[in-house]
Amino acid sequence: MTLTVIIVSYNVKKHLEQCLYSVQKASEGIETEVYVVDNNSVDGSVELIKNSFPKIKLITNKDNKGFATACNQALSVTKNKYALLLNPDTIVAENSFSSCLQFMESHPDAGALGVKMINGKGKFLPESKRSLPTPWISFYKIFGLSALFPNSKTFGKYQLKYIDENEITEVEVLSGAYMFLRMKTIRKTGFLDEQFFMYGEDIDLSYRITKSGYKNYYFPKTTIIHYKGESTKKGSLNYVRIFYQAMSIFAKKHFSNKNLKWFLFFIQLAIYLRAGASVVKRLFYRVLLPVLDFILIFFMLRIALPTWGNYKFGNSDYYPSEFIHIFIPAYIFIWLFFVLIRGGYRKFIFSKKLFSSVIYGSIAILIFYSLLPENYRFSRAIILIGTVITFAGIFFNRIITSLLKVNIIDFMSKKKQKTAIVFATNDYKDNLFEAFEDKFNIVGYLSKKPNHRENYLGDISRLSEIIDFYKISRVIYLLKDISPTEIINSMLGVNKKNIDFKIVLPAKNMTKDDFLIIDVGEHPKIKSKLNDKTENKLRKKLFTIFKSF
């Protein structure tokens, strides 16, 4: 055989299935063996491979051994001329393997090869080509100078943005998401360093390849999709810890003692500063909307109280200062507390849920009101007025933040976003529409061949025009109907329109419940489940409190 594809899997079943499907397509006409090394997944990944991909060579570990160790397990047994380290959260084009093989065969000085990668918006991923993170280059990157001067050959050297993304070029560092290796080179340099559990092993291997006299090439003549759905988020404390450990290992291994001390100091300082800034930013956005709600509702009630006092009692100063400055804030806090526990500060929220949250808050306030001494029961009418004002204030706040595109919350539901479906034949049309009509606002579908059927929008080649005309914000691709290459080219054609792409992997004789939707990006479904758990816990605690009365 010629090529060994090595995929390390850890709880990414949905991504893995699509990845393996695209690998099969890219392997046609090439002698290829595929290894999946599973690091003790619990999501059914192993069963998926055994049942749906029986020809794949499966290595199962009893614990998570990390990326480097898992790759080495497969590298140590392959006898092929080339090996590809491939992330499971990728989709490769049909020509990805063949074009890389041709380049490696015609360039005997090439020890490794990387390709052009795009994300879920069809945008170029700068980590496709990088320089070695030397002390100064790392300093420029971490302190933001590379972002300020991306085209500078001094400050922007880390991501090489001054080199055209479509130009074949020698680079110092390739991404481990797609690293095409000449095994002769790897046997000379040694396998991946197992000191690296996560992050840094690709930098280390790239550096050792160049030190052994070979070259690393960036090869943009083929493109892959990289979902980038890592479970460890950048800016989290866990990411900081793992990344710093990786950079420390690399620095201690390759840099001189003279530079090592200062390098480690600046790297550690910069990483923790950036992580701290990220935490502050997330906290700011999490707290900002409730604070805006509180301020707006308070000032609206502050205007309503004298107006109601003058109308009802002929005295605009009827309500005492303690009621305005103690009880009103307490009422608002209760209303917003119910909005919080019912998910009112999630990314997406519906008006019905907001309304019911405010109603529940009003019921709680009325219970609290009934327990107060007579001299503190100022007016039930104010609670009713406050209910209306609270809902209006919250509703208004979300509309404004949504229209201003502030990254706090999106008041427009996912179903409101106009969606187009792309597929080649009409085999799944009815099931597709039935499956998605409750979740998405389906405008229609596109296909390869023109037809005059209902909901047909046009040919896939005119996707850009159709998006503009129908104001579409989401596109769903049917993977088995549209090839990986066609999907990639289609995404590249509209990558400046900020479209939300999804990919569906259908099964034979499928029903509306059989569609597997993958977001080309992070994992909102996982996040949603976590949010649901948090919401349920809060509800249970609240129920326990009420039950105790």
C-alpha cells in the first residue's frame, strides 16, 4: 500500500462519521489503509466504526493517551511510504490525497505537507501555515502585535499572513489537523514526542523535520474543512495549563539555556494575561444584559410610579422613598431571577418563554407581598404595572442588542433564520422538509440540475445570488448527494457572507428522524444540554424552597 491515514478519536462520533465518509471518497484509486485510534470514547464511536466502517483498522485504548501517543501506536505498525495525521473534525476533498501524493513524489526534499484549511464559515484558517514560535515571534503573537500588523514580515511572521493563502510555499510549522508525512523522514526524525499530551506536538515534529534536512510545504491546491470543535476552549484555565505545559516542553527541548528563562517567563505571563482577559470578557458579556435589564426596568418604573400616583391618588409623591429604593429593586431582582432560571440569558430565547418567566416572577412577588406587614403593602397595582414594564423592558433590550448585533444574545429564534437546503437529487426532498420544518424556516432547496418542482430555488452554482435575493442566513448540505469538494468550493464561494453552514449525513431509506446535522463550528447541541441541566437544577432548588414554606 501507499498511504496510511491515522485518525485519533475521542468522543467525536458525529464528526468522525463524516470524516471517514470523506476519507473513503478521497481514497478511491489509491492503496490506502485507515487507522482509527480511539482514546476510550464513551459516545459510541467504537460501535460506529465496527458497524459502519468494518474495513477500518481500529485500535482501542482503555484510557485517553493523548494525541501523540495515539498517533505513534499507528505509525509504529504502518509499512507504507506515506502517512497522514488527520483530525476527526475534518472533511477532506476527493483530490486531497491524490494531489498530496503527486506533490510528495515530485518533491523528494519534502518531509511533510500541509494543506489549505477553512472553517465553518468558509474562511481561511491561518494555522494552515505558520512559523516556528521562537521567543520574539511568540512575543509578537501573544501580545497582539501580529494582529495589529498582520502583513509585516517582522510582527506577522507567526501566521505568515504576508504570504498569499493560495501560494505553495515552504513553512516551518504545519498543523496536526492535516499533516501528510513521508515515512522515510519520520523514521529518521523519530515519531511524535509523547511528552506532549495535547498541543505542541505538531510544532515539535515540524521543527525536527526541518532539522533533519527536509522541508515542510504548505500546499493550497487542495482544501479541507476543519470544524475546530475542540472540547478545550481557548482562554479557559484548562487550556492555559495545557498550552503552557506544551510550550514549556518545546522551549526546554529546543531553545538554549540563555533564552529559555526569559522565554518561559514572558510566555507564561502573556498566556495568563490573555486568559484573564478572556475570563473578564466572558463575565462582562454574561453580566451586561441582566444589568441593562435591571437599569432599564428600574428607570421605567421610576417614571411610572409618580404617573400612577398622580392618576390614582392625586399625588405624584404618593410612594415613599423606601418603597422606590428597596422594594422596587427587590421586585426587579425577583423578576430577573425567574428570567435567569428559565434560560432567559441564553444565546437564543423566545418571547413566550420570557413572558412566562415574568409571570412566574410576579406570582412569587405576590406571595412575598402577602407575607408583608400591612404598612408595607403599598399597591398590588404596581406589581401588575411592573409585570408589564418588566416584560416590555426585557423585550426591548433584546431587540436592540439583536439589531445592533451585540454579541450578548440573539432574540431572533433559530427558526426565524432563513434556510436553504442543497442536494443533488429529490430522493430525500420530502423527508428533508418534514425533518427541518419545525426547526428551521426553510425557504427552499438548490440542486445540481434545474427543475420546476415546488420550493426549487435554483442551481447550486448560483448559491451566492440566491443567498442575496432571499436573504438566506443558513445553508444545509446533504453530504452524500453533494461531494465534499463541491461543499468546500460552495463554501469558499460565499465565505464573505457570514453564512451558518450545516452538513447532513443521511442514511438509506431514512425517515425524518434519521438526519444527522453537524454544525460546521463548535458544538451548540452539547452546550444546550449543559444549559438544560443547569436550568433544571435551579428549578429543582427553587421548588424545594417553595415546598418548605
